[in-house]
Amino acid sequence: MLSNSLNLYGPLNELGYGIFTRGIIKGLHEAGVFDFSINEIGKVEIMDIEELQTISSQKQSTPWDRNCPSLAIWHEFDLNKFSGKNLFAMPIFETTKFNPQAVNYLKQLDGVIVLSDWAKQVVIENIGKNTPVYVVPGASDCFDHGEYSKIQRNPESFVFYTVGKFEMRKSHIEILEAFKVGFTDHKREATLVMQVSNPFMPNMIANLTNILQQLGYKIMQHSAVEGFLVAQSGNAIVRIFKQRVHKDTLFSLYKHAHCGLFPSKAEGWNLPLMEAIKMGLPCITTGYSAHTQYVNETSKYPKELILSNLTETVANDNAFFRGDRGNWMNISTQELVEKMLYVVENYDKVEKEFKTTANYVKENFTWEKSAEKLMEVLDSHEG
């Protein structure tokens, strides 16, 4: 019998784990599953009032139940705080090696749930095959409808767009390098819009200013315009949001852009990439790590948009990764330049072909499908 009961642990905020927890809650409701408890990790920080009310109502209606399976959507190295009958965890990780503490925690679970086939292989390589590992593909919200579908792009400037916390793993510096090389002397003006706010880097804008100057960009006098850091090199214009933007602004930016840039060295899922794909935005990305669950031949992802000249190296940025968590893949800046120029020069063809990928991802990666697969996994352990 299908079990419709679950103790769900996870953060309820606007960061990655929080968005996934909230997505699973949304998916459970869409799948008709309401008999589950919500046990938040940390402070509740949700901007959407209606969503907050729905979650509050769910918390009040269904208390924690020791007889239910429990799922913690949380870091693999911090799972010792959770308990419950049939205890599962859904860690979202980017690199290939777990520390001994994480290995110990994962081995004691009734099951590990991951978002991709790539992640499943990483878990098995770290903890062996005694603990079951299941793939429950993730999802993202989709806003390719209503007012968003009516937005028109600026014909005067070709707009590249990237979103994600500013850090080495996201290859943001390589993006800035490639953009300058490819478009400083290009016949057409190009704009790079970056929404890269990182709450864990209080000096991010100062650091970015220094990086831009070192790369040879000129910081514009009007960069003091509220909300933006603006820099330029010939026909290459960079606009960086100084603060995190509301999701309404975020999704409208996807529709204003011509091409997304997501050349990550490693990803646990890459929510912004999937959001952009669902909006029909052709995106240049890497053929490595968790997002290969949907950046692949099955989704008919255009090979011309997948970076393949990758070099495996130790994951170390002296900040969030310090050389003890396995490897990631460095990209080729020159290959990124070539992909960007290809998109500009063949845009009508690229945009038309990408619609097949966008439709496939919209149909097959929904929160409801994730929740249904999750309940199938938990039901297989009932009793």
C-alpha cells in the first residue's frame, strides 16, 4: 500500500537546500499527498506570503510521527541530528569525495536519495553498496507563461545572462574573461548581465570591481546607479546586480536575455540552469556533474552548447572548497569564447532547435514528478 505519510526535514529559505525543500512540499501537494510533517532547519525565510501560509498550515495540521519514514534534505556531513523510523537523506553535493564523518552518517541510513545518476555513482564510490542509493531527479519552478511569455528582447544588444552565487565553482571569472575576448571588438554590442549575489561574501562587489579592473574592463562613472555595478570594454558591457533580486525580476531577466551562461566546474543540480532552460533560453553549460541528468542526448540538448574541453582538477578555491572534497572540472576559456560567438552568429537556428530541449525539460522535470518518485522509494521500505 502506498504510504502517504512522511516526516520531512529541511530548511525553508531562498537558498539551494531551502528551494529544494519547498519544491518537494509543493510537489507532494500537487501529487495529492498531504499527510506529512514539516520540520524546518534554521530560520524560516520565505518571500512569498501565500507559500508561507500554505507551509504554516501544513505544519499545524500534521505533527511529527515516529512511525513514519523520515527524509532529511541536508548536507551529507551534518546528518547526525536526525532520527526516525526508516531514515533517508537527500544530500546535494558538487564534488566527488566525502569526509569520514559524512561516510559514517550515510552508511547508517536506511537509504540515500540523490538527484542524478552522476551523484549515485559518487555516493557508491564513497560508501559502497550496502546502503541503498536511489535517484529521484530534481526539478525547478517554471514561469514560461502569462506576462513573462510576452516580454520582448532588446534588438540593439545581444544579452548574455548568468545567475548563481559568485564563487570559483561557477566559473564567473572565466565568463568575464571570455566575454571581453569575444566582444570587445565585435561588430555588435553585447551585454553580460550577472545576478551573482552571494550572502556568504560580504565584500563581493569590491572583489568583483578589482577583478574587472585586472581583466582590463573600465568601471563606468555611472556605476553608482542604484543596484548595479557597470563595466565596459569596447562593445562588451557588463552589468552586475549588487543585491539579490526578487524572483519576478529573475524570471523576467531570463526572457530578456538571448543566451544563458552556466559553465560550472561542478553542480549538485543547478536550479538556475533548469529555470532558464524551461524559459526557452539557450544555455551554454558543461557536460559534467549532476545537470547531465537533463543536459544530455535524451533531452536533445544541442552539442554546440555543451562545453567538452574539460580538465579534471582538485576542487580548491580557498573558501568553500579546500582541496579535501575531491575533484571538479575546469573549463577552457577559449572554448567558451567560441561557443558564445557561435550562438551570436547562428542565433535563429540555435533558438529554434533549443525549443525541443525546453519542452522536454518542462514536461519531465516537475516537482510533482519528483514527489511521486520520492513516495515510490519510501513506499518500497514500508514496514
